[in-house]
Amino acid sequence: MEDTTNQPPTADASLYNGQPTDTGPSCPSARLTSCTPSISKNKGWVSVENVPTPNKQWFVLRVSYGRILKAKTLVEAKGMVYYIPLRYKEVRKQGKKRIITKPLLPSLIFVHASAEQVETLLHNIKIVANESRALLSYYFDHTIHLQDNPNRNPPLTIQDEVMNNFICLTSIKNPHIIPVTSNSIQFKLGDNVVVTEGEFKGVHGRVARIAGQQRVIVELFDECLVATAYVPREAMKKYE
């Protein structure tokens, strides 16, 4: 993602249809309901709100290496709702604090659309002479198989309430929010909890220890896990 060094320290950590999003510490507009996000202004920022939309769901699409901005431009031009989580980092240049942003998951883009819309999008992408792979492709769900073809997996889709929780976490402006792998978690994922205090209030996940710190892990699917910064035990409660 581009260097946003001219932005103030409140630069956001996500892109929602190309706009910065600000759900606030308790994520009031990323409600855990079965619904479709839309964009609305809130105190000068853009927040995630929800209205029901039939026949649409969140698709996970792979982006070929180093081409996340091109993918963003293409999906945006098609008028499709998408989400790209960003990670922001504070750096100092010539003694001044600056903010730079990078994609949190540079090989993925999340698109909210109907199956027909996504199929049309992918079929219209052509591989040019100097490229070996298409810009976008399906991320397949390897846990299930197609009923009419047991040798194939369907495209991976994310339930609205799970995606809303993921957006809630990755929209928080904290440089210690990090992607993790199961190998980096020092013990088996523990209790299901909801954070009750602090900037991560409202985030649902499972307790784990990473780099010597107690954190809450949000799992979008098997290979996509994101960790909060340190969360004290008194700031969470078990969630069934």
C-alpha cells in the first residue's frame, strides 16, 4: 500500500471501498448481525453500517503477488463492495513522527457480492503477455466438496457476523494488531471470549499467548488468523 507519511497520526488501519473506516473502540456500527455492510458518514469519517441485502455474501479472493492496489482499482471500478484491512506503523523521519500503512493480508481481498457477480468479475480478467497469473482468483474452501463434483472445492465465503467481527478488529488503529499462524501460538487456543473493556471492546475471539503476551485471536478461516494487542484477563469474559 502506498506510503501515507503525510497523514496525521490518526490514519486508519483499513480500507472499505477505498475509504478509511472508523468503527471506534467499541465498534458500534460493526454490529454482529446477519446483514450487509454499507458506507455512511460519521463525524467526518466513514464507518461500516449494515442493511440487509439478499443473494450477496463475502467472498475471499486471492490477489497475485504485489498487485493488491491493482486489484483494488479493478474491483472499485466494477462498483463492488470490498474490504482491504491495512496495518499501520509509526516511524520517525528527520525527527518527526509519520504514519505508513501496508496491507495486513497482501494476498487477499474480501468482496461482498453475489456469486454471479464474482464469477463475471473473474471471467473478465485476462492474463496479459508479461503476467503468468490472473490478477484475482478464488480462494477455495478445502473443508467441503461440491455436491455435483466431489473432487472440487467451492469458493470460500465468510458469514456476515464473522466478517463483521473481523472488520471490527482490523479497523482499530493499533500497530500491535498482527496476522499470525497456528505455529506462532504458544499454546492451544483457549476460551471463547468477548473483550469488555478498552479499544478492542466488542471483539469476539479465543484467548492465546503470542510473543509472551495474552491476546485474543480472531479466526476468519483456517489460514487467516489475526491477533489483538495485549488484553488483560479482567478486560474479557467468556462467550458462549
